[in-house]
Amino acid sequence: MSHVCVPGGAGYVGAVLVPKLLARGHRVTVLDNYQFGREVFDNIRGAAGLREVEGDVRDRDAVARALEGCDAVIHLACVSNDPSYELDPELSKSINFDCFPMFLAESKRAGVKRFIYASSSSVYGVSEVPDVREDHPLLALTDYSKYKALCEPLVLAEQSADFTAMVLRPATVCGASPRMRFDLSVNIMTNLAIVNKKITVFGGKQHRPNMHIEDVTDLYEQLLLEPAARIAGKIYNAGFQNRTIADIAQIAHDVVCQELPELGPIEIVTTSSDDNRSYRVNSDKIAAELGYRPRHTIEDAVRDICAWHRAGRFPRSLDDPRYFNVRTLKEAALA
């Protein structure tokens, strides 16, 4: 088993990934500034194998401390999503891109043998191609996507016999997490259906690839365990269901009505949008080469969110800033 450094490990995906890695026998060091709260790890804090380094990915000393003794990195840290990035583009660039060569250099200096970079399927931007594969041109429409794309060749340039480097381009993740986000398409529509009994669809015809949080976190662990030769220098799409925004709204509507019938009728309202991102990713490569196939659907994600709502795990889910990246970052800037 490995000792994994997870920068950004207290985020939406990391909050599910870190406990999973610990449960499966890995040691984990989390590097995070805990901007969205420290309570995300309350249930596992002090667990054998967990080490937490509170710090910034731009701080070389914090990075060096976090990497000490680690043989693998799953790099999740970034200012995530376009509105959050655009609050302060220079600050965001410093976190998502400018410090990245330093992090790679420190990883190699620490003796890390495997580096898994979490890019994004948003690097494809807009495409009418029905199946966007890994060799499709990158047409990033935003700075967030642009700097995700620019980090990829930096990772792959470090590939060597003793440093296995690879890039994953996950689809938009959905489902319940201890560090919940209600600013992702499936999650926000489900939340609106439950709390407001009304889903607002912006546009509707745009295609989005989706992936359940349990599937993407299972995949990260698989990538830790794969023989180096199978993943070295590779780029993989990781998605499951390509659906239009309108389709996602209908799924959220139908599943919430089924799971929480006491809510009564739920309305879907469609309005215009200037968000033109639309693409459908093909994940045949990772299935063929690594045998990886997701097992959870959008419907499963909606059911999970309904269950966590029913259990009272998402209080004030429409107005608490901790569920929304941009709101939390705005509050931090004003503090």
C-alpha cells in the first residue's frame, strides 16, 4: 500500500476519497488550507494513517512537509469552477498554475514515484463531436479550463522511469459528500427540487458529461495500484453519462418525486443562458486499457442527496455559503 499526498484533500472529491483510501489500507497526508471548514474530517481525524498539513499549495515549506515520506500524489488542489476563478483571476492563476512547477519539483525531490493530476473534461470547451476522445483539440473557454489544460504537459514532461506521471480528465462530478457542493449541475438541480420545489434550467440543450463521486474516487485508487507501465505518460477521460442540462433537470425531478413524495409537485422552469459549454466525452480508452467502467448513475447521485437531506445532513442548503465555492471565496475576500 502507498503513502499518498492529496493536495486539496478536504474538498468535495477529497472528502470522499481520503476516508476511502484510509479504509483500504493506504496512508494519506492531506495538504489543504481548510477554507471550507475543518469539520469535513471530524469522523476520521486521529485515524491511523492520516496526517493533515494545514497550508497553501503555493507555500514551498508546506508542500515539502506534506510530501515528506509520500510515494504518490493525487493532485486535486485548485480554485474550482469558473465563477470562483473569475473572482480574482490573478490569485486563482497563482494557485492553479503558477505554483504547479514548484509542486512537481518538490514531489520529485521528496521521492514521489507516482503523480496523478486531476485535470477536467472542461478543457474541451464546445464540441459538436458526439464522442470527444483524448486526442480532441482543447478549446478551453475560460481561464479555469485554460490553466487546467496548461498544467497537463507540465505533468507529462516529468514522466520518467522513476516518476510515473499521468493526467485524468474527469467529467462533472455528482453525488453526496461531507464537503458538499451545490454549485454542480446534478447537485444544484436536486437541491432546488427538494428545497424550492422548483428547478430552473438555464438553456437546456448544452451537453454535459457526468460521473458519480463514488466512481471517480474508486478510479483514483485504481490508478494508485495499476502497474506503472500501464499508465505512464497517459491521458484518460473519465466520464459516464453524457446528458443535456434539460435531461439532468428531468432526472432530478423524477427521482426526487419518487424518493420524497411528501414534497408534492415540483416545477421545471426553463430560461435562457449565455453558458455555451457543450461537449460529450468518450471514455472508451480507459475502459479498454484499464478495464475501468463506472457503476453509479445520475439517478444514484440524486437518490444519495435525497437520503442525506432526509437525514438532515445539509442544513440551510440554499443559503449557507459553505455549499457554494464562489460564495465562500467572496466572504473570505471581504473578511
